[in-house]
Amino acid sequence: MDAVLVINADLGPLHKVSVKHAIRMLCRRVAEIHEAEPDRLIGIYPMPRVVRLVRYVVTRWRFSSGPAWSRSGVLARDDRRCAYCAAAASTVDHVLPRSRGGRNTWKNTVAACYGCNQRKGDRTPAEAGMPLRREPAVPTWAALTAR
């Protein structure tokens, strides 16, 4: 089943949910159908494409310093491409290795293929002679949700 877009009471987009979750929101009357598929019903409800919340939800977290670090977020930020050779990436590499005090932060991690991650090992990119193709940065919410 397709995902249903949930929009705030002010019509700002929030996130996507399953059709099943959207129907539960309609039954609990926390949301209304904003846009539906023509001629398709689920019980008494039209098949929703977009549901709008009845009450406004404050979303200050979206405007904070950025999303929390995650492995899947790093891979999405780097388009699942290795930061060293641009091959398909499956792992996350620490620019400053964890054994040397490197942490799980957006600016210290990059997507890497298995081969480059093994070759770099416990060294910095400069020590390994493996320059980064692009500098790691903190992504915006919009950049992560667009992928």
C-alpha cells in the first residue's frame, strides 16, 4: 500500500504514514481527509492520499541544529556513494577513527565501500593517502527527507 502524507493544521507537511495508520487517525478524529483517491473506498472512508491534522502540532525540532546522527542518515546524505572512490557504499567510516577519540557525528563520518573502509583502517584519510571527495557536513531536514 502507498504512504499517506500527513500535513499540519496550517497545511505544512509533517511526515508520511501507512494507509492503515491514516485510517486509524481518521477514526480517532485527529485528522481529516484533505485529498483522496477518486472512486476508492476503505470501509466508509475514501482512500486518503493526504490527511490534515485537526489541531496544529508544534514542530520546533525541525528547525533545530539538524537531525540526529544515524548510520542510515549518513548513507542517505552521501547518496550511498563512497567518499573515497565513489563506488556503492555499504558502511560508515569515521574520518578520525573511534580508537583515536572520533565520535559518531555528522562531520566525522562518511559513507564508504567495504574495500576503502578496510584499506583506510585505523588511520586518518591523510595518513592513508585517501583524500575525501567531499567534506562531511550536517544535513538539513529537507535534504534527508527528500531522499
